[in-house]
Amino acid sequence: MSKTIMGKDAYWMNFFGLMLLTLIEVAAVGTDLGPTAEGFDMTERQLTLWILTIIAIPKFMMIAAIFMHLWGENDSGILTLTALFPAFFIIIMVLFIGLTHPEAATGLPAWCRPGTYGL
Amino acid sequence: MERSTVSRRLVLISLLAMAMIVVPAVTSLPSGISGVKDTGCNCHGTEASPSVTASISGLPETYNASETYAVTVSFTGGPSTDGNANLGGFNLWASDGTLATLDSSAQLWSPNEASHTTEGNDQRSWNLEWIAPDSGVDVEFILHTNSVNGNEGDSGSSGDEWDRAQTTVLGFGPNVLPDADPFKVLATLIIISTVLLSIIVLYVFYRNNPDGFEWARFAPWITEWLTSTDHKKIGTLYFVQGLFFLGVGGIMALMIRVQLSSPGNDFITQEYYNQFFTLHGTTMIFLAAMPLIAGFANWIVPLQIGAPDLAFPRLNALSFWLQPVAALLIFTGVFSGAGADTGWTGYAPYVVSENTHAGVSMWAAGQIMLVASSTLTGINFLTTIAVMRSPGMGWFQMPLFTWSILVANLMLFLSIPAFGVGLIQVYLDRTIGTGFYDVAAGGDPLLWSHLFWYFGHPEVYVVIVPAFGVISEVIATSARRSIFGYKSMVYAMAGIGLVSFIVYGHHMFTSGMSPTLRFVTMLTTMLVAVPTGIKIFNWLKTMHGGSLVYRTHTLWTLGFLVTFTLGGISGMFFPSMAMDVHLHETYFVVAHFHYVLVGGTVFGFFAAIYYWYPKMTGRMLDERLGVLHFLTAFISYNALFWPMHRLGVVGMIRRTHTYYITTDDIQALPEWAADWNMLISMSAFLFFASNLLLVVNMIKSLVRGEKAPADPWGGWSFEWMTSSPPPTPSFDPHNLPMLKDANEHVANEPGRLGQMFRRLMVSDDAPEEGSH
Amino acid sequence: MSDDYGHDDHPSPWGPHDWGHGAPHNSFAPLILSIGVGLFLLMVGGLFTFGEFDGRYLPMVFVALAVIAAAIVVWWRQDMSFDGSYEPRARGVPFKNIQIRKVGVWVFLMSEMMIFSSLFSTYMRYRQGIPRCDTIFESGDWVEGVAVNCFEPASQLIASSWWHIAPGAINTFALIISSFTIVQALRWAHKPVGSVDEDVRRKRIYRYLGATWCLATLFLTLKMIEWFIGFHVPEIGFLGIHEHEIHSLYSEGYLINNDHYQAHHYIDEATGAHMVANIQVSASLFYVTTGTHGLHVFGGIIGLSYLTYKAWTGAYNPQSAVSIEYFGLYWHFVDLVWVLVFPFFYLY
């Protein structure tokens, strides 16, 4: 219960960190990122998505590790494993349901469409 | 007729009628035509012609019972002119009563249908007789007349024009009742069922203790059952619910089989067929198989792992009570003739179409509750098995039935949220009008198939894996030796569980889903045969090394091995995409999944009933009745489902309410298909009747069965150490049984991977935190 | 009922339960709850049919909710006497000595993860499969008056200005703060007996829990403002803010049944032509996914009401503190989901 980060109380530090990251998120959406995005050779929307995704990951881990006690306690190891157990099934679901689209035959690569069987 | 069997005659009669319906274009003009009451004389032109006027005269406004009326049908106009070779023809259809001809100008196709003959095709009016029915219902007449120009070319049908006339003769009796208010019907049914249920409950209460019968004891007794959180009582409730709905689903199957026993049958209408067919599937999977699994799991798992009860007894009670309420919702529509008619898969976009019956919303709502129930069951069993094994019982000392429940619940638990989300989407689409599956708004029907089968495929393993567990227990006990290859059995089940999530796409090969996904699921589906094969060979090897004792449960287990293997083999045709495209919509699929679900799951549970019934009730079942049950059921079951393979291969379509046969090779099924269907239907009745033997056996042994010892079969897992029936709580919480494995050996030492996992776990020698 | 081991125990199925004898043997709550849920689903099915509202069923919906509430009350009456003395722990690997309830909560969270994965998969599928409205607008591949099927993310409206995004952003902070207040409540409950004054402990716990309750309610209130009500920005001269209305999503026409969605940013300036869009799918996705999350928050409010009341009676001490922890796990999970929902539904 008395874990610390950099000498300060872990809950407080976590709280401040989360607030900061969220502020960055909101700012990233509100700010005009157009010129920056061109530098990365992508649209502003893509850049925003990247920023949001990258920030969401540490936020996710901070809440799980500190608020949900998956870090530094006696039972953290096995409970982390428990929490990660559905990962495989989530990946399958996202791959099979989320990322397949119903174009069917027109979505086939050219080499397996009718007329090109001879390779 | 050389073979004067009933079915043969039926075939011939139906053949005559059906051949006409199916191919109206072949038998055309001169000799009259049947089966055109809905389509019209469409070989003479797709639309009725305004220049022809058909009329019926001689019919009364209201008829008298059994009176004979002279009817004249005629037409005017059209190309029919005097001097033509032919003038015209007619077809008259009456919904009731009997038609009769007066001369050779007209002929009867059936008592309800008449048309002209070759001789009668050069006139414009025909005389007939109609004998009124004595039922008093309204009778509808549909007349088609064809005005012909008498040409020879183009089968003589070009240039002809036709018309349709329709009239209704009122019956003398009370008119057909207006459509009932669904809520009144439902209320009536609820009241009737409540009264029936109360009577049964009172009788059970009386039988419970006939000598000490006293009304004052009734309230506590019934409260105990309604509120109990004891795993054994809840198990019994599940068990009763499961068997009840097994019967209900069976009766629906019988209705379906009567309808399909002969081609073109109209025993139940398409409308009702669809409802029975939908509810048969939903009932059997969700309200019969799943509660039976949950019943056995509730009863046996805590006993097998030496736990006093489940981890969350109140949640356990909640998972049960959600089920009967959900069942009521699922059946809501059918009481008022508006039950779900989507098939148990409820494919989008039809499931959200306004053309479906109103009951579909409640069918979805009921299943949402079942999803909640299964989720709670999952939490309970996963936690119980993970944390409440008795001291000394490691993961690899758990009995295989407990393992099977663990694997099944893991699969169910992780897959059913997808189904729940899909159902909520459907429910919201049908209620508040969201657009998830609205194709016009860009909704994707395939999404439903994905969500459904992401759950649905693990689900079919959820119902078979516990049967594997039962078979492993029974075969080891009966062969008087430990199961062959215990670890490989566990890994095989876990493998089936893991792979089940990747293979679900094989249900959707013909749906137009992503081709890449099709390829992946095709390969992984074939992979399923490997762990399943391992299990089969392990069972065979267990028998090979043991000395088998033939009890009823052993017979069912042997039956399971045969039928499940056959079902597994027929299953191996589907992963091959090209094969699947041919077989997908045929009875071959019906045969396959009934072979694995009935021959697998149900046979497994019959074995379980014969095996554990003495433990659950403290009474032995009658072995002679049991063997009779097995023999009759096994034979009739195979006669019921085996012919479906053949019907499927020749292309009998599933999901439809009827089928047609013909001598024409291409048009429909061959003639012998009707014979086989008749055999299937008769076997279905036999199979149903044979299972009543089980019910009789159970009731009989409850009333005056032989008292069961603690361990009647010589089993050695924990449940046989308690008395029959077991005490409550099942084990003294302060004095739990301790497992000491005589075969403890070096194989239980963890490998490198095991050591890695072990580091993440709380070790055995961690200090006890607090007390309990 | 007395059991077969001689423990004589007669708890009422209506509660309160005597936890000294282990978990409840009898409870009416499951039966009543099932009936309530069934009745609720049945009556909602009557209340709306394909978007048509039929008010005759409304009273029965409230009856159903009352039945559910009654069941929860029975459940809580049994739990109210729980003092933490009955806290069975796991035997054997891998959870040895971890509280069984804690394992149960984590197992429950596994299923929650799958629920939200399903919703996100649905979202990804549609987001990928349906072209965006602004892409179609810019391509000029549309005709005035004919609705086009396209995906209009709610962020088009929500992220269009700082004022529009304000409720969502405040909500994000509200959830993070509430996650923090609930761990503070847990910390106070955990402080060893004797190290703090018991009354101070009681006050701290129920105030922190109460604060969590308030923040959760704020979350739902702001959500309603954003969805249905909208708000008014007053004239603040020195900041250069002019008086204007912030419209709710409802009044902007961002609705699940809107197949003729017209937005001001889809007007061709050259010709003055309007593009109309069928946005039923995108609106359904937005409302159902964020609504599912909102329902979880609502469930949390219900749970918090119980916890706060029980804390007010001073029932939490180091022995029973774990109850707050288990609820906290759920609550943090709801926060976690928001961490994903907020960027992908409100910002992107």
C-alpha cells in the first residue's frame, strides 16, 4: 500500500501522470497538426490517430499497474497473467471480425482471381 | 404396385400431385392442369388478361352442411372464337368440401381441384358439382380460365389469354375466430402452466414424505427450493429444466418430422414450420443441452474436487433462475403464433427485418439473459476449479470430468460476450431502431455471422467437451483401470478449446466472407481432427488394457464411441471448401451435427445419468430398463439420422418446410427420397418413445428403487467417497478431504516453461495471509 | 437450515445473513432479479418496436425496474452484515492464498474485456468498410437530395471546437479523479487499527466514496448534456468569448435513425448544394458503444451507493477493506475502457 515512485506516493504520481497524458491527448486533437503531419508523410488524421494510440498505451498500463494493483504486490504476477489470458482471443476477434471486410471475391489479390490461375 | 407399403403409396400419390406443381410447363394445354391456384396459367402469359372474364355461378352465399350444389364455371372474351380447334380450359380449386364431375369434359385432380379434360377443351363453360363440407367454415374458391386461340405452334400456348376469379362461400357455423390478442393467449397459457406446475409441485411435495404430510411444512419446503444456493439443489433444478426442454424440443422435432415424412406435405404450414424449426434449435442447444451440462457440473464438480460448494453460491442461484425466465421470453411469441422464425442462427439481415414475427425480439431478449446466465456460470466454475481444489489436488490430478467442465466453461465464457453483443445489437435494432444490420444504411449482415459463429463454434464444443469428460470417467471406471494417457487427454481438450476460436469461419464458407479468412479456417478446421482423434484412441486403449464391465452407462459409452466417431468423420467433409459448397445447405449437415450432438452430447449425458443417478438420489436405476432403453434408442437413432447423409448427398435442402420428388433427374429429389424420409420420421417417433423409458426408469427408481451404496460402480474419484446422496455442505468446510496421489512421480515436476510460469504464481510456501 | 455437519443456522432468505456461518444458503434475490430482468426486456420490447414508441408499456417498464431494485435491496440486506470475517482464500496453485472473491472479480473482468473487444471489433469493421462522409463530400460523388451511405464519426461534431469537446474532456478527468478517490478510500480502510482514529477513518472513507459517487454522476450528467441537452456559452468579454449555443448531438441530428443527416460542413460553397447522408450505422455505433460504457458507469453508481452507505455506517476497517478493492477493480476497468473509448469515439 505504501509504494512510491521517485520517492513520492505511487497513487498521487500515477494520478498526475494520467492527468498530464490526457491533457496532451486533448491538445493533440485541438491543435492544428497539418504541417507536422506532412513532415511524416501522412494526413493530419492519421497523425492524430498515432498520437492517441501511443498515449493510450501508457495510460492503460498505468491504471492497470498501479490502481488495479498489478505491480509490486504478492499476487501481481498471477493476476497479470489472468488479466492477459483473453489476449489471444481478443487478437483473434480483432483480426477475424474487426479487420476483415466483406469485399469477398473482389478483395482477392490479383494472383488468385479468375483468369490468372496460370501464374 | 409390387411393393404395397404405406410409404410407397404415399410416394405415388404425392408424386402425381407434386409433379404437376413443380413442372407446370410440361403438362400443358389439352389435358387440363393442376396446381395453378396461386400462379395462374402462367405458361400462357405471366399476367392475367383484362380481356378475359372468368365467372363461377351456382354457388350459394351461405351453404348448408353436406348439400350438393351445381356449379358452372365459364369465361367470356379473349382470343377464343368459334371455329378454333380448342376454345379454352379451366382450373377450379376449393378450400374445403368435395368437387365432383358430371361428364367427361372435366376431371378431378383431388377432391379440392378440378380442371377440363382433352374432350372438354372445346367449350367455354363447364358444369360441376360441389358437395359442401359439414364443418361450417368459410370456403374459398379460386378459378382460372384460359381462353385459347387453338394454334399448334409453341406447345400451343402462345397467344392465349387467361383470367382469375375468386369467391368465398360463407359457412353456416361460427366464422373463423378473429386473431387472438397475443397477450390474452399468453396470459391464458401462463395461468394454465402455473396451475399444472402447482399440481406437479404439490404432488412432488406429497411424495417427498407421504406419511408426514402436513401443510405447514409446504411453505418452508418450497422456499428452500426457490431460494437455495446449494450446488446440489441447483444442480437438480438445472437437471429438471434440461430434461423438460429436451422433451419440448423433441416434440417440436416430431412435428417437423411429421411434416417432412412425405413430400409436399402440409401438416404444419411454412409459417409454423419456421417457428418450430427455430425453437427446436434454440431449445435443444440453450435450454436442454446447456442446463444438462450445468446440472452435472453443479452436482459433480464440487464433489470431484472436494469443495464444500461452489465459490459464489448466490451467483450460482442467479445463473439458474435466469434460465427459466429466459425460456419464457424465448417462447413468448410461439404461444400467440408469432414465435421467432429466423432459425437458431438468426442470420442478419432477416433477423432485423420487419417481416419477421414479433417474437424475434423476445427470442433475442431471452438469449441475452442466457448469455448473462452463462457468464455467471463461467465465473463460478472457473474460479471454483482454480481455487477450491482440495488440499493435495494439483491441476494434473483433477478428474477428467472436472477438466472438461473447466475447458468448456473457458470456451463459453470467453466466446459468449461476442454473442451477447450481437444479440444486444439485434435487440436494439428491433426496438429502438439502431442501424447495425440495416443493409440500406450500410449495415453488414456478415458482422452478425461473425459474432454469432465466434461464439457458436466454441459453443458446439462447449456441449461436446463435457460429454468427453463423462465418457472418460465412465470408461475408466468400467474398464477398471486409470484412463490411458491422462495428460494427452487434458492437452487434447485444451487444444480443442484453443483451436475452436480460430475455426469458426467454416460455418460461413458460402457467405462471401474474406477469402483469406476462409483459407485460414479451412486449414485449422482440419486440425481439430487431431486432438479429437487422440481422445478416441485413448478411450480405445483404455478399454484395451482393462477388463470391461458392461453396465448401462458402459453401453451408452460404447454407443457414443461409435456414433461420435461417425459424426466426426462426416464432419471432415466440411472443412474442404469445395466440398462444403455442395453440402452446406443439405441434410448432410443436419446428419453431421445430429450425429455429434445427439450421438455425442446426448449419449454422453445418458451415460452420465446412468452413472451418477445413484449418487444424486441415493437410488439405483433399473438395469434391465436401461439396457432396453439403450438398445431401442441406439437402433432408432441410427435409423433416424444415418439416411440423412444420403439425402444430403443427393441434394435434399435443409431449413425448408417441404421438398418435392420427381422422376425427372434434374428437377428435384429422386422418388426413393420420400421412402427414406418416411423411415426417418418413423424412427424419430421410436427414438422419442424409447427415451420415455429413461423417464419411467428415473421415476420408478425414485419411488421404489433399490438403495444405492456410496460407490456402486467402483469409481475412485472424490464424489464416490461421500454418501449417496451427499450431505450439505458436500464436505465439511473444516475437514476437507486430502488427495494423496499414489502415482506421484517425477513427471509432475514442471519443465522449463512450467518453471517460468511457476515463478509468476504465488508459490505453495507463501506465508498465509490472515486467517479464514 | 441446519446442515449435515451439525451447524445450526437459520438465516432468512430475505436477509440479513449471518456471515459467521459462511456464504448464504438461501436467498430470494436471484429469483426476483431474474423475473425483473425478464420483465424489463419484455416490456422494453413492447415500448419500442423498430423505433416506434408505444407509451402504454411505460408503467410496466417502471414496474420491472422496481422489481429489479427490490431484488438488489434483498441482495444488499444479506450483504450489509458482512464484516470481512468470512473471506475464503484459494487453496493450491496458481492463486494460493489469494482471496477467492478477488479471483472471481478478475475472471469477471475477462468477460468484460471480451464484451468491449466485440464492440471495438464492430467499430473497426464498419469504420474500415464504410467510406467517410467528408471523403465522399470532397470527391463530389453525390447528388443533392439523394442520401449517401457513409461513416460520420461523432468526432466531426465533438472535436469541432474546444467548447464541443469540453464535456467529454471533463468526463475523462472526472473518471481519472474518481479512480484516484476510490484508491484513497481503500488506503484509508487499509490503515492498521490503532494508527488512525476510527471516526476519522469512517469520515475519510465515506467522503472519498461519496466523491467517487459524485464524479460518476457528473460523468453521466455531462454525457446527457452532450447527447441531448447542449449548453449555452455566455459572453465573456475579456477572454474574447462571444455568447453562443453549443448544440447537443441530438439537436445536430446525429441520431440512430437519421437517414437524411445534413451538416453545415457538407454544403458546396460554389453551388450551394447540400449533401445528405445516411448515418444510422455510425450513430448507432457511437451511441451503443459509449452507451455500454455509460451503463457500466451507471452500474458503478449503484454499487457506490451501497458502498458509501455502508461506509457511512462505519463498516469498513482493515478486515473488510477488500470489498472496496474489488469494487475498485471494476471501477478502474471502466476507467480503462474510457481510455480507449475517448480517443477512438470522441477524438478520432
